[in-house]
Amino acid sequence: MAITLSIARDFSETPGPRSRNEGKFSGDQFREEHLEPAFLEARASRQALEVDLDGTVGYATSFLEAAFGGLARDYEPGEVLETIKLKCEDEPSLIEEVRQYIRDANKSPRKNR
Amino acid sequence: VIRYDVDMKRLITLRRWKMHLKRRQEDELSRGSRHKARYQPAKRVRKTVHLEVPTTFSMTHNPEETLWFLQVLKVQGKEYNVSLDLTDVTLITADAIAVLTAFLSATWINTVQGNLPNDPVARQVLLQSGFFEHVKSETAIPPGQLGKIKERQSKIVQPTTAWNLIECGTAQAFGATKRSLSTRAAYTTLIELMNNTHNHAAGDDLESQTWWATSYGDPEKKRVCYTFVDMGVGIFRSVKMHPIQRTFRKLGFGGNAQLLREILLGLVESSTGLPYRGKGLPAIFRKSQAGNLKSLFIVANDVFANVSTGDYLTLKNKFRGTLLYWECEE
């Protein structure tokens, strides 16, 4: 059994920018109102959290980074990767992209070249 | 004993006192208007200058002449009314109309009017574009011809507006709204660009810049043309560079054209200094490389880039702002 979360159904078909002050349906809003509560519930009940990325009209990188990378900055990237299972048939390359955001979330700032 | 409070109260409630106040007010008003009428300066009639629009009016096909024209328009438009001579225009593209619209809204310019080109195709494009919603027509425009290019503007990220532009464009080009990898790429691009304008285009100013976006569905060529413009500081002032790197560039080693290549490849750090930021333009570049965005052009400051063919040129005439143009064929 897994907890499921669909971005199109539970949040918006038109996901927006990174943070709330930039516009509607932001990645921060999705993380705080949907992803984090579902993640905590899944973690507490030792279940997987299946996040369905299908059904939207597209995603900005900043939305995905703020939502999934943001979650990995608050919790452990390894734990986030282990708990969240991504589904995306509309644009399969997004799955690896999001996993990369989670892995890179705690990277230290680059040194100026 | 005089009781002032009671007497004053009686006085100001009297009808005679009220009438006195009313008459005094009317008298003052009429004296003011008489004075105004007597001393009003003579109305200045602003001169009208005629400006010839380049025969190829396009940021993507003829950037130098188009940018030169915009610079002249800015200078003349501040002083005089402007009459645009479009008679000899043979090619006018959606990106030029979008940039002119943005330019007229962002710059303080007097009345701008224009005529119609002799070339029938250019005339048709102009009539269908909504150009005359921003430029006064010198001749009567046939009804029902306006607004084929959908135009939107804002200062924040507007996801539903972005999707609305895509829906309108695909409906015009293909006869019905559709969703595909191309529409997803167009949506990603629009949101990334709105985000960049909101966060970086204003430079050191506190207030965000306005962006303008247009979509135009071409049913004959089965493609949707998108243009995104902001009149901000441009891409290059919103990236973080090491002081040595900046000095090198000032000395002429590696100009903005090279810098744009590096930004698109994700090699340049975001101005925020955070490693997880600044992924927008590289993502747009990847969508273009994957073929989901066709004919991607970027004009920013002194750089003109045909990203799809890999041509990056330095312009003589600079553009204060950022323009992206791309097409989607699915």
C-alpha cells in the first residue's frame, strides 16, 4: 500500500513558480500544503508516497526544485528518495530530473571560478 | 456675563451665517476660475515627425536595423508626436510587434500613429496582429481584423495566463487546443522567463519589471510562434561573476556572446549564489536541443543568438532588455 498524491488533481494543473511571492501555485506552496504532510504521513506509517506528475500542462524547473529539493533540504535527501516514488508518463525525463534535485539539495554553494 | 460658547453656537447655526459662508465660497471659486482663464498659457502644438520603419521589421531577421529604429523612436518620441511610415515594409514578424508593444508601454513616448504597408502580406500580418491597438491608424481598419496575436503582460508569474497563451496559439494553428511535449516545453519556458523577469530584470531597483508575452498560431505553417519580452537590465547583469572574470571581459576577452553560451550550458552561477538556483535558461536550452522548441532566438543587451543554429553574434545597437522568440510545431 502506498499513499498517493497527484499534483494535477490535488494541487493545480498549472504549477507555477518557486516561491509564493512570485505568483500562484508555487513550489513552496505545494511543498508546505501537500507534499510535506503526505511525506510525514508516509514516513510515520512506513509506507511509500507515490507522487503523480501527470496531468499538468508542464513544469518550471524552479517549481520542481522548490517542492522536492526544498523537502530534501528540510529532511534527509536519502530518506526523501527512499520514501517518494515518482510517476510521470507525460514527460518521463522529469523523474530523473526531480531525483537529481533531491540529491543536489544540500550541495554547498559553488566557489567562484 | 457673556457666555461665548452658547452665543457662538447660536451664531453658526443661524441661516444668515450659513448663507454668508456659501456666498463667500462661491465668490472665491469664481475668482479662481476667472484668474485661470486670464492667465492660461497658449496650448503648445507638438510637432509630428515621420519615421521610416525598416523594410524587414523583425528582431529575429533584421536585429540591427530594428534596434536602431527603436532607438530613434525613443529619442524622437520623447519630444514629438511620431508618424510611422510603414509603406515599404515587406516583412513584419510577431517578435517585432511584441517588442514594439513593450517598448511603447515601457517608454514615455508621445502619440504614435502609422499607415499600412503596400505589400499585401505584410499589410495582412499587421492588420491581424493587433498592432493598431497600440499605434493609431492613419486609415480606417476593416472590422474584425484585430487581435490575432494574443498578448499578455504582468509583473509576476502567471501560470494560467501562460497556459491561456498556449491554448490560444494551438487553437489557431491546429484548429483545437492540444497538449504535447512542445506545449509542455512552451509552458516551462514561459514560466521560467516570467520568474526571471520577476526576480532579476529590475536589477538594483526594488520594483519588479513588467513582462510581455505573445502567441500567434499560424494555420498555414502549422506552428505557434511565441515571443517574450522584458525591458529590464538584461541577462548579463543578473549573473554572478568572479571579479577577475569581470575584468577579463572588460578587457575584451570573452564578450557577452560567449557568456550567453555558458549560461545556457549551465556553467555560470546564479546571482543568488545558491547552487540549486539559475536552472531556468539551461532548461530552456535543453528543450531547444531536444527539438521541442524550434527556432529559438535570444536578444539581450548586445547579443543576438540563434540558439537553434548555434550562431551567437555581438550587436552594434544594444537592446535594453531581454527578448526570446521560439516556435512550436506540435
